[in-house]
Amino acid sequence: MANRIDYETMLNPAQLEAVMAADGPILVIAGAGSGKTRTLVYRVARLVESGSPPESILLLTFTRKAAQEMLDRAARLSDARCRFVSGGTFHSLALKVLRRHAEAVGYDNSFTILDRSDMEEVIHSLIPAIQMQKAAQRFPKRGTLANMLSKAANLQTPVEAVILEEYGQFVEVAPQIEHLGSLYAAYKRTHQLMDYDDLIISFQRLLRENREIRAELSRQYGHIMVDEYQDTNGIQAEIVKWLAHERQNIMVVGDDSQSIYSFRGANYRNMLDFPSLFQKTKIIKLEQNYRSTQPILALTNALMGQANERYTKCLFTSRSGGDKPMVVNTKTEHGQALLICRYIKEQVAKGRSLDDVAVLFRAAYHSFELEAELTRQHIPYVKYGGFKFLESAHIKDFLAHMRVLVNRDEAISWIRILRLVKNVGLGKSQTIIEWMKKEDISPDRVAAWPGTGKREGGLKALGELLSHLTARETTPRKAVERVMAYYLPILKEKFDDYPRREKELEQLLPMADRYKKMGSFLDDLVLEPPSSTADVEPGQRRKTLTLSTVHSAKGLEWPVVFIIWVMEGRFPSSMSYSNPLNLEEERRLMYVAATRAKDQLIISYPGEESPPIWSSYQRAGNGLSSFIAALPTDLFSHECGSTPTDRDRGGDVKRGDVDRFKAADRSSPFSQGQKVRHPAFGTGVVSRFVADNKVEVFFKKAGRKLLHLEYTTLEKV
């Protein structure tokens, strides 16, 4: 039996307008936390209640689970027949249609679908047909090749353009990859195969070229709804256009301010261009927010007010009270980690649960220092997006070279570093380890293994590295630099995504700088390593802090949200400066991060940290993110934190008002022409002194830099 719904009581005015809207094209701009899903659920219930046959209603989402949950909710609200609404993904709809009409695109109806692993296997099998020159640069691995071909297909752009934009390390073999793409396409057609990308591309072609099939689908689906429309790509937007071409009963729901998946091919312009596709579009804005306090919404409204292209909307809430968002300069990355740990311990002592707090960041490696400190202070956490610091293969490889010096009998680390040596496999590794233990051989004499021949020449380089690491004057910082020089060539050969992994290894440099002994450095990193997400029992999950990339946090919410590393070159990423469209997506990403907070938003940045030394697009200056710095100062409170010294690392991060943060008055300890070393820029020479305790240094690799002596680390050489 169907239940009568009191829509006016259950929905706010804007939601009610969207649910009760008459036929025709409708664009629902649903701000963060504004009840987007609720609106779609009630719209489905309303259509069924009004007499539309369930099978004539199409609900397109990005996961089958999301569609099923919406239809189940609608069925519980109103009518069990809502479960018979056609709900699913673009790919599932494409498959359903192509099974009936495959011959129209040159396939048999019995074509086979390639999953991701099958796709990689086929691509790999075709590589010998390219006839690569022996002297050619290394070729991408099968997973990387699949990513390249898939993104080119989704963007409908040449593979070479994708390589130039995202895989610069493989530019020299771009023609061969293009050729491989052609071979892969021919192979699929010959063997009646389609991968996931082919499904929607073939569906798009079918709708574009076949008027009869278009008309058939238009008759079948009298009402169409699309969720998360801002995440559609160009192919999906065209599919929507053709499906609704005749009846025009189409409702798309989304938020252009939350379009953050361009790396998957999503195009935020689909939201902006919708009214031009459907001339009589009715635009409805959902602006009442049910998640955040008004001070948080005031900041996020102003943040998107800076965007170049957007639908103007102003989120508001009926919730009263709430603190202003807090912006904290923790001065150092370690201070940032200590600030979060101190806050968490204070809140837990007051009765707040750990799962009420989330720490969000732009890139997975931004949390490495924090992960180490959380582990040291025994604060449990789960991480979403990227690998945990100590679980990454390249981090384990890297640290293993130092671990064998602290514990010569550490067989696991010995196996890791020996297997990185060319022509030394597992069998030889175990033989070498047994020989060293039996003969009491020191690590730096590993190349003296009696079985060493020309094929195992890499053992000599490993022995030289270990010899340098055992020198008495080698600090943890110097040890990291030595291992970096040795390991980077291995990293580049082992991983296709080595540029990202190299950035992550760079994070070990400032961490090692705070230690005098190798053992202490490794202990804080590797003792009691954090458990993986899968190890957390359901009953314990509520007591676990959440760390997440912003991309992985979309759609979620927490009472308290920290956003860390909110500074130029990090958030926004330095790589976005070269493209205004990328910079605008970074702004939207910041908006998504900030709108995850319900009650309290804390934005932090280590203002004294040096710019990333790996960045080729680093701007002048490295302070607070321009996204936040450009906001009216009355929207947030700005505080400054001082960090404890290495002697009292477990202490609190002291915070004070930014106006009380003054530089100490001291005379310069350096002289003109003196040779100095900077932790990020390397060695240089003092060229001149500037007013306000600043010094100009000409660095051998980084060029001329103006540094403030109070906020930088310089040592005499």
C-alpha cells in the first residue's frame, strides 16, 4: 500500500519546489549539506505517487549502491513500486542497451566485457608487436598504460596529449604508446571485446547516430534524473542530452563548487552549460545547509565568491551559534603535528570521541609527519586516500638501508635492500645474509661475499653506501641524503609514478633534521607501526581518528575538521599554477574540505617551512594559502603556534594571538661571503644583508633567495 507523503512538512521550500516541479528540464544546484539525496528520493516517490510507471523513470548515479539506497528509501517512504524504478550507473545502462543493439556499432550482442585486470593483460600481450628499439627509454608498466589509454578515451583526446600533461617521463615513447592504443582497439574489435570505457563511448555513438534507437529510449524513459552531475565527463553529458532530447523531462542535480575530479575526466562546465543544452531549463538552488554552523558557511561562501565561473549561491543554516573557523600558523610541520595531537588529547579528556575528528589534506604525503607523531603518542587512526607512510613500498625500501645498520640481524630489511641489487634474487639474498651472520661480517663489507661476480657488481655500490652511513660524523639528515642519492635511480626504474614517490621521500629530510641519532629517528618512525584500516575492528572504529585526502572525504562529514598544509605550493598545489583551470579546481577542493566540518573548522599551515625543493612551479613566498589569505579577516581567527624544541618533543604546542608574535631582536651571526647550508636549498654563499634581519643568499642549485633569519635555518659550513 502506498503512503501519502506530507511533502510541505517534510521538505524546505527549495526542496519542495524541486520535488513538485512540472515536466521539463530542471537544474538543481545543491550546495554542500543541502539535502540533495533527500530531494532526489522524494522526487522519485512523487513521480510514482503521481502515476508515472516505475519502469519509465530512470535514475542515473555513479554507483549502483547509491541508486539502490535511494530507491529503497523512496519505497519505504511511499510505495514499494519505487524499487522497480530503473536505477543504476551510466555503464550499467550502456550495457543494457548495447546488449540489445550491439550490431548497430559493429559488435555481436554476445560481446565480452574486459574488467581492469583483463584490460591490462591484453595491453601487455600486445607490447611485443610494437617492436621497440633496444636502446629506447623504458616503457610504462601495464597498469600505467591502462591509465593512459583509459583517460584519453574518457577525455576523447589523443593519448599523446595525456602523456604530455601527466606522464612527462614517457614523452620519448609517446608514439609507441599511441601505436599500442591502435593495436589494442583493433584487438578488441577483432575478438568482440569491450572494456568499461568502450561501453559508454559505444552508447554515446549509438545515441548520436541512430535516431530510431534514440526515439525508442525516449519513449521508454519518460522522466530522467542524474545525481552528481558536476562529476560527469563530456561523453556522459552527451548521453544525457540524447536520452532526454525528445521529451526533455530531465532533472540533473549537482554542485559546480564540488567538481573536483577532472583527473578522471569530469568537467564542471557540464553544470554551467546545461541551460544551453536545454533552452527552457528551470534552475532551483538548494541553499539551506543542514550540516555546518553559520560561521563556517560564511567562510565557505566567501571562498567560492572568489571563483571565476560559478553559479552564485549563499549557503545558510537555521543552526544558531558556532565559533569562527580558526587559522593557525604552527610555524613548523612538527608543530602542526603536535597541535593536532594536543587538541585531540584535550577533546578526548572532555569526553569527545576520536571519530568526531578528521584531518584532511591535499595530497597523501602531507600527513606523513602527523602519522609518525600520532604513532609516537599512541593515538589510533585510519587513513583514506593513498598509502600509509610506513606501508608504502618505497618508504620501506628506503628505511631498510638504515635499519640494517641499527640492527645487523634484521633479515627482513636485508632482503629488501639486497633484492634491489641487480641479479640478486631471493635465493642469493638469503645466502648472503647467512654468510654475513656466520662470518660476523659488518654491513659495509657486503660486497666481499665470495659469490660476487660481474653480474652482482651492484653489491659494491651498496657496500659503499653502508660504509658512508656507518661513518661517525653521519647524522640522520646526512644518512637520508646519502640513501636518497643511492635509491633514486632504483626508484625511477621500479615505479612508473616515481615523481610522486620522490616527493614523498623528500618528507624524510626535515623529519631526520630533528634527530642526532639514527636509532632514535628510526624508532619514532617504525616502532609500533600503525595498523591498516582493515585491522580496525568495527567496535573500535568509533575510537579512531580519521586522516583523509580531500578527494576521499567528499560526501562525508565530521563535527571537527582540521585542514593541514594550507599554504602556497601545497594547497593549492604548486603544479596548478601553470593552468588557471587547475587553480580553480584547487579552490573547489578547498571548498569541499571546509564544508565537511559541522561544528569546528581548524586550518593550519607551517609558515616557516621552506618551499618544496622538488617543486618546479614554486611561487615566490610560501605563506598562508592565497585562497584563505584573500578572505576578509573577520571571517576567521588567526593564531600562531610556537613549537617545542627537540628536548621536549612531547610538550604542547603553545598558541597565542598573531599580534603578539614578534621576531626576537638579535644581531646576524653571519658575514658577507660566508658559506652556509640551508635544509632545503643546500649550500650557498651570503651575498648581502637587508633591513629587518633578512639576508640574501646565492645557492648553488636554487639560485638567489631572500631569507628572514628569525624564520629560517641556516648553518655555517
